[in-house]
Amino acid sequence: IQTNLTSAFIALKTTGKAMLKLGSGRMVFTSSVAGSYGLTNHEAIAAAKGGLEAMVRAAASTYAGRGLRVNAVAPGLTETRLGATVLRSEAIREASVGMIPLKRINEPEEIAQSIHWLLTSAPDNMTGQILHLDGGMSALRG
């Protein structure tokens, strides 16, 4: 919770204050599929990321009229060092991919491109949104 929620709150508070002085700004936080999809043995990350998503929605409401846009990305399993610890065997990889409706694991570049878009090109009326990059897990529970 310290790493995933408290640090995000501190970033919101300090960066938001600076952006308010400028009269505009965009912030993007990183959530996880675990924040909105009940994954076995993910209670701690679910609590932290669920809290982060609630913070994003509340901050968007608080700061929208003052020029700030606050959103988050919520990736599913991604080909990273952390992802590699989860995908330690081919059997686990196959089972994990089997849970994802699109039947594939994210590439880090996809997450980075989405964050870049939210910070630079997303419509000005987009705030308080959680952009799920999870191959359909959060929407298609099947």
C-alpha cells in the first residue's frame, strides 16, 4: 500500500499543487487489472490499486474545473521483469494467457504509448478515467 497508493497520493498532492499554479496539467497514474478484477492471492495489490483508482476519480472531480486532468492506466500481465516472476514456467504462461480474452500478454511499449497519449493527445474532456490495458479481463469476465 505504501508503494502503490501512498506514493501516488503524495505525487498527486505535490505535483497537483504545482500544476494548479500553472492553471493546467495532466497526470497519469498506474493501476493494475488487480484493482478491478478479483485475482486469487492478490489482496494487497487489489486494495492498493482499488484505492488508487478511487483517488483518480475523486481527484478528477476535484481538479477538473481548475484545469487538471487526472487519469490512470490499468495494465494486465505485461512482459517485464516483474511479469517474468509470474511467468516462471511455460505451464503458468499458458494458464495466464488462457485467462485473458485476447489471449496475449502486454508488451511494455503498449503501456508506454498509452501513457504518452493520455499526457499529450487525449481529448481535453478526458479525466477520471481508468484505461484498462488487460486484453479484456476487466470487461469480459470469462
